[in-house]
Amino acid sequence: MYMGIDIGSSSSKAVILDKTRRILASAVVNTGTGTQGPEKVVETALALAGLFPEDILYRVATGYGRMLYGKADRQITEISCHARGAAYLVPEAGTIIDIGGQDAKIIRVDRDGRVENFVMNDKCAAGTGRFIEVMARILDCPIDQLAELSTRATEEIAISSTCTVFAESEVISQLASGAKRENVAKGAHHSIAMRVAGLGGRIGIRPIVVMTGGVALNLEIVRALESEIGYRIVVAENPQATGALGAALYAAECNL
């Protein structure tokens, strides 16, 4: 058995494969690097598969906290692992969009799922999951209900600030001036889409476009991105675990 562990800033993911590359278990824990999240997600995945730690032949860690996980046999960047996992799920993928808690990545891959080029925003929270968290808090809306709130909008309140800190102040002012929460939520979704589409413009978007990461669960952001880039987006199965899946695939290959 082979395991991939993706340790992000806000969540930990693990995938276990058997020798035929079949997925035996997939788990997500909503705590990331610097917490017990990595240990908990490994325990959860093992329990789901009915396995013990000694059953795992090879482990690959990826993600923001990969270098801090001492039980991995190898560490591989999340760029490579998301590309590998997405190509496994959608073999015809040409571009992968991954929006995580602290960064956003556009990865262009060749016909064999190998990375050709990529661009990443890891210096600013705008266009990342952190931006969504901030907007949900200001709008007093659970993060998993923000997309539904946006669907009730009658207009879009644009968010012009490119910095999350300034955007927060801007939204507070809009709400104080009487703007409706749902209209501001729609503007927040569009703001993220514009930031991420701008990243894609640096290297070019090639269909088929596959989206990974936890933000892919927000279908309003997916729709806004489709409008911005001009392509339909395929949301990867269990998108949060795509990087862990890629790491598990590398684990199987490393042990050949």
C-alpha cells in the first residue's frame, strides 16, 4: 500500500492506494501544518482502509508543511502532485487551477500530465481561500454557505481593492452604507475569479481546465472563473485530496 499526505496551511489530506493504483481511502482534516492535523488525517485514512501503519510501503508528503512531516520517505512539491493527481482523474487535462488556503496556482500540463509551466500567487491572500474566509466572517455567513448567499444577489457589488486587508475595510464600508450581504458576496466571488484569471493570463490557459483544492467546492467561484477564462471547468473528484492523490501515485512509482 502507498500513501500520499498533503499538508496545507489550513487542512491536511491523505490518500492510500493499493498496488494496482486503486484508491482505498481518502481523508481530509480541517487543520494543517503546525497542528495535529497530519497525524489525525493519517490515522483516519488508515482506519477507513482497515490498515495499520506498517502496511504502508512508501509515503510521499507534499504541500505547505511537507518538510515538517518526518515520517515521509520523500517530499515532492504540490505543483507536481496536483498535476499528477489531476491528470490521473482527468487524463485529458491541459490546465489545473488549484486554490488553497494561502495560495493560488495555475499549472499547465502536457498530454502525459507532466508540468510544462506554472504560476503561483503565494505572497498575497487575495485570490485564495483566506480571502473567502475573511469575506465570510465580515458577512456573518458560514463559509460553506457563502456560495448560496451569492446566488440570491440582485446585483454585484464590486470589490476594487487588490489587497485582502483593504478589501475587508472596503466591504465593511459598503455594508455600513446599506449594501446587501448577498450582493457583496457575489462581488467577493467575482473578485477572486478575476485575480486567478489574471494569473492564468501570464502563462495561457489550455483546455481541458480542471480545478482542485478546497475552494473548488464553492460552485459560485467555479462559475465566475469559467466566465473570466472563457472555458468550462471540470471540478476534480474530491478536489481537496487531489494533491494527496498525486503524492500517493508518486509513492507507488518511487517504490518500483
